[in-house]
Amino acid sequence: MSSEVVTDAPLKTDRVISRPRVLALANQKGGVGKTTTVVNLATYLALGGDRVLVIDLDPQGNATSGFGIDRATVDRSVYDTITGALPLPALVRETRIERLDIVPSSIGLAGAEVELAPLEQRERRLAREVPSVAGRYDHILIDCPPSLGLLTVNALTAADGVLVPIQC
């Protein structure tokens, strides 16, 4: 696994990607399989030949650790994009799985909702950044926290669709 940040990595495919499918995996209830679905679906798509980006928008960071990244070592995360400190492409990291990259989470996201509250267009922070990486991927999957707060709203405004895992 490489821990280097990929900023302008060349596309590792001959296909031209016009626009990726951006899916948020959301449910206000915890423990329903959001992260498990993100990790497994992203892996399946990448092993099938598609380029996939996972954005771990959950402060718990289980998608980040699910791809072998120690959350304690993450110094730059999606928090930096949400708060406007860094552009999204500067946060993309490779995983051990070919064609599968991740924007990791950090515990700092737990306080992001309070920081975002007074800002204009706080619900569109992620949506404004997604186009900057869109040409490199077939699919972008966003793992949401178990809430309907500003982080989940950011994911929903950035997404083309939503998968809602449920537990029966």
C-alpha cells in the first residue's frame, strides 16, 4: 500500500471517462451495513476493471481502516476539503487494490458540522469539489455517517443517486 497522495496520477485505462456515477450510501441508523457495502461494492467494481474512488465521510473512519489505512496516521482527510483547506485531488490516496483510491476520513470530521453551520452554501462543499476528480473515475462512492446532519447532506448534494442499506 502506498501512503503517498496522488494528485495528478495518470488514468490507468484506455477508456475515456465522461462522468462517473456518484453514489452516497446513507441511512441515519448505524449498523445497517453502509460501510460494508461501500468497501465490498468498491472492491468488486475495481476488480471488474472500473476506476473507483471512495470518499469516507464518516468520522468513525471505518471505510478508511477497511482499506488498510491506519486512521491514527491520517494527517490530511476529507475534513480538509469540507472546511476549504485543501482541494479534493490533494487528498486522494491509493489503496492496495488496483484501480481503487480513497479520500480518507479523520476524527476531525466530528466537529465539521459545527464549523460548517455558519457558512454559506455549507451543504454544497463536497459537491463543488467532486468535479475536480470526476474525469479519473467510473464510480465515486461516498460513505456517510449514521445521521442526517450536514455531512450526509453534503454527500447527498454531491451524489447522482443514493443507496440506503437497511437491516431487516
